[in-house]
Amino acid sequence: MSRRRLVLMAAGGLVLAGAALPQVAPADTPAPHADTLVTYRVPIRRTQDAQTLIAAGYDVLERREGNDLFVLGDPTTAASLRHIGFGPTAVKTQPRPTPDTARPAVGDTYYGGYRTVDGNYAHLDQVATQHPDLATVVTYGQSWRKKQDSAGGRDLKAICVTKMRPGDCALVPNSSKPRFFLMGQIHAREITTGEVALRWIDALTSQYGKDADITKLMDTTEMWVVPIANPDGVDMVASGGDNPVLQRKNANDSHGTTCGRNGQIGIDLNRNAGTHWGGLGTSRQACGQEYLGPAADSEPENTALEGLFRQLYPAARTGTEDDDPAPADARGMMISLHGDANMVLLPWGFDHTAHTGNDSALRALATEMGSITGYKSGQAGELLYDASGGTDDWTFDKLGLASFTIEVGDSDRRGCDGFTPPYSCQDSYFWPKMKPALLYAAQHAAAPYQTTVAAKG
């Protein structure tokens, strides 16, 4: 029996075990103190404890300190955690936002300056209009809501940024230039990630011809950026205005329209990708935060994104075993931005005991990006918890693309932690930290697997 088969069987057992646990997201009956959100520190004693929490539908945050995980709930969540054998300690309380999921926020910004979907897309169009020799916007699909022909819903947009020459930014995999791909807000509530992506676009276009490193990069490399991979979810986040709604998933409510105070409609797009789908780090509870969906790649946001990847990159990795490598001369790199665990993660995410055939080069790149940002680096299960069906696993598995997740967080305790840090943190803290890391990564898109030591340049 193959290793992959054993892992999936084990994952299935955990999911089934989780299904027998108390539902954390029952039908919508108001709980005491339902207007309050509580973050709990939850010590874990065994590796499988994280999988038990996730499979049971708890909102396990992308954050870890030592052997402690963090769960978001309300004042009643502590009792349910104790009921299944955990010892939670409340470490933070905050008001629960009241979403208006029927309409997005009005205007281009919310919560002090964060861009709404309208504001984000308007900015992409403005950049392309102001710099026609450097940028072009591409519509690559439609969101779940738009596919339903409802009043809401969004196009899915990317921007290609480079010093334009004939044939650049064409949707073909045999590009003359190597390609670096950056994406944000596949988890909608991780709002720093979309802002980092926009600042990357602005730095490339505004500093071309002024900054030597950026000019050289733009002359030799295509930068593709999807600032918002989950626009329906971002509409829900922004609907809270100055109290953003902590919507993680997309807007697909066809698997449960009432999820209770601690549940959430939608599919976790970063558990839905069609590689190692259904394994560790997923939940089959429709209202759980890590709900994997009814089938691999069931969500239009994912199928459209994967279609864009296939148009931009050749399938360089032809083997099907977990340790089959991509060729040493394969080009291209992808980074998916998340929040807020202060980590640089590399494949495989589905199982930290499995290693890719390009593990040495991927670790060298991750180590250097970690050094630049002050973040830890490694596989997800080595630092946080195993998670199957993620974007970076898919792009490596299907295309052989050097792929990473950067968990953008406040490693220096500057008051910029959490999913919704003050907007002032973007320019004063996050961007100065992320700019050199992204520049380093993009400079290695031409030959990522030839990186054998963690050194700049």
C-alpha cells in the first residue's frame, strides 16, 4: 500500500472521529454573550490533537506558540473544548462584528484604509492605465456568487507587471521570461495579505527606472499578482466596516445556510485544491472553518485559479510519487500570502513526514526568506499543523512550481498581530519587512531549484 494511501486513510479516520465530537456550529440559536469573540490558547499534548480540533470544526487559527494552538470562539467554546479533553485559557476578547452579507462595503476603503474589492480592482485598472508599458489586467474567472447569477458576485482579476516586450504577459506557458506569482486573500479575513500584494505592484511600477534591482527584475521577469483570490469573502469582511467580519471561506452557502454563532458558511479554498484532497487538516463539517467542500476543486475560485496557473506554467513535474522532483532547470515561483503565524512554509503541507524531491532547494529559499522577515521556515506540520488541499501543494504537485506560503505576522510584537491589524501597520511595519523578501524570491524565479545555499543574489 502506498504512503499516500496510508496518509489519506489515517486522515479519514481523524475526520470520522471528529464527526462524532460535539458540533461547534449548530443551527443558528443565539448563545449567551453571542456578541463577544474569544481567542483561546489551547495546549496540545499529541500531534493528532490539532487534527481533532480541525476535524471537529473549531476555528483553529494559523498561529502556534510552542505546543499551544489558538482557537477562536465565544464564551461557550471553553466548555465544549474541555468536554473533549482540552484545557483552554482565554487570552483575548473582542466584539463580534455584525455582517451584512447581502452587500459589500460602500466605497473603496474600510477599516481605516483597507481596500474593498471595488477599491482593489480600481487600483489595478489605474496602475494599468498609468503604466501601459509595465502592466496589464487579466480577468481569469468568476466567483461563486457571480456563477449563481445573483445580484452580487465578482470577476476574478490578476495583473501582469513587467517591462513590456512583444509576447509578454500572454496566457501561454512557454514564456520568454520566467514568472513570479504572488497571491493574497484566499482566506478573506487575512486582510494584510491583499495590501502587501498591492504594495508589491506599486513598488514595481513606480520604481522602474529609479531602483536598480527593480529595474533589472522588471526587464527580465514577469510578475503576476492576484491580490484577492476570494473576492466574495472579502465583500463579506468589508461589510463590517470598522469592525471587519472574520470571514475565512468563500460565499458558497449551498451546503448550509445557517451555521450558528461559531460556524461559518462557505468552503475553505485552501483546503479545496485537487491534490491530497481530504487528508489531514480538513473538516467535513460544512460550518467548520476548514471545511474542504463536497469534492476536490468544487469551487469556481479554485478551478479558475488553477486554470490560470496552467496557462502560465508548463507541467514541469511529471512524476506522481510524493518524492518525484521537478527538473533542476524548471523555472517559476509562486507565493501565497496568509496570516498571521510568522512563518515561511514549503511543500508538502499535507504531511510533514513526506518530503518533495526538491526539498533542499525549497528549504534554502524558505530559510533565506525567513531570515529576511524574521520568520521560522519549514513544512506546515513541522511548525504549525498539517493541512491538505492547499494552493502551494497543488502548484508544486501538478506543475513542479517552486511554491511557498508566507504567514505574514507580527513577529516583533508591535501591536500589528491578528487578522485585522490597524491600517497604519501596513506601511510602518509589514511592507518594509515583506518588500526585500518578495524581491529576493522574484530574483530566484529563473532558477529556483539551483538554489542550494541560503544566500542573496
